[in-house]
Amino acid sequence: MSRHTTRPVKLVYSHPIKGRKNYPLDWRNHDKTFKKKVIDGEVLEKTIHSYRMWFLFLKLGLELEDQRTELVMKESVRLGNGTRTKRVTHNIRVNRLKYMEWDLDQVLELSFDDWWKDHRHLFVDQVSKVMKSTDRISSDPDQITIQFDKRRRMTDILNDLRMMNKVHNYFERQSRDKYSINGRIRPITLLNRYNCLVLKLEDELTNEEILTHENNYIRPTDERTKDGYSIQNKEKKSLHSYGEVNYGRTIFDLISGSTRSFGGKQILLSVCDGYFLRHPTKTYL
């Protein structure tokens, strides 16, 4: 049984995402795969990969909730003075009020792509466009129609927009704040944390096998890991006293995190509470 939960779990709908066979590649080019933010005349606040990962963490949360999972965040340890710290656990519960528009009954069994077709409107804005004389003015409260004299200079038009906004707050964000993303998205790091969490919950691979697996579940993210995690920090503090790489330290960083950098477990609990990537007030530690 995984030591990250108080009882065994069996994942049916949540699976780690395999990497391409030719990893590791030049890590500096990895994020270019995830840069697309304008899709079919609509613009996303973050890349679509961000919303895909939000969906996958939510799917995992729903699956664990169905099994009444209690997630272990910190084990009790004995201190130097003989006292023990408190064990920290959290029951997995999804805040359904936060996800009323997501059709949670569909999330478990649908793929992200199929779910996204009917729910993309929750996250996208329209790209600005020039209206035709035959176009109708939209009654959507999130859209505004403004007419300009195209003989004027661009700088003057921009000044008009700034003045209008200063007086009327036309461009103050409203409805999309409901599903905004808190924190900086690093696509490969986020994917690594998701994969690591799922694999540790499945409890079928050792730490070393997770980090060196042929399916490239954990991808290189920077200069330190550009050649893969199997040889990282061999001359630094990640070593055991016997000179072996401390794979457990890397796994801990990926799934447990800290108050400053959320690990996979913290991201999961944030998502269950209705926030991605970070909860605005909780650390769950």
C-alpha cells in the first residue's frame, strides 16, 4: 500500500502521461509545445495545457473522493527532545459549488478533449475584431462595441481607450476570474508532479524506476536535469552516505513540496477546493 494514503487506492480513470521515446531532448525547447493560447479566434488566459492539467488533477480528486481517500501530507517524526510532531492528513473532498458549471458527473469518464468541446466557454475570451456593417451588436455583458474614426492616429485611439477605461472601467476583468489560475505555470514541472503523484498512489514502481522509466514519466526541466533524473546531483546533497543518488529526495520534492513551491499533493488539494495552481491561503502542511 502507498504510504501517501491511509488506505489502499486503485486508480481506474487516472493514469500517468507517457513522454516521447526520444526524451531527454534540449530542455530549453520543451515548453514551446505548450505555448498555444489563441485557438479558433478565442484567447486563453493561460495555455490550453494548463487547463488540461487542471482537468486531470480534478479527475484524480474525484476518483480518490469516491474511494474516501485520506491523503498523508506529513508523517509524525520524533524530535531531538523526545516529543513527536503531529501527523498531517487531509480527506479528499471536491467542492462541488466551485465546479457547478463543469458537469462533474462527466469528468471521470470523459477525456479532456471531449469535455473541453462543451466547456471551453468557461475559460476563453474573444479575440478583438473589426465588425462588418451586417454584424449585430452583442448583448453579452463581457463584450463591448466601440466605434473609432480610422483616420485618426493610433496613439490618439489608444489614449481614448485609456480615458474610457479610467472613467467607466470597461476592461475590468469580471466573469473569467471565477476560473483564473493562481501562480506561474511551468508545463513540464506541472506534468512531472502529476505523473509522480499518480505513480506513487499506484505504488507499483520504486522511486528509481519512476525517475528512470523508459516511458519518460519524469521529464528534464532545466540544466540540472537535462540528461535525465538518473544522474542528477551525483556530487551534491542528493547522495546517500554510501554514494548513491537519493531518488527519494527528488520524489518528495515533486509530490510533497513546501509552503513556497507546491508539490503534487498540494496542487491536488487546491484543485479539490476549487483553485489552480495554488490555494490563495492554504498550504495544507
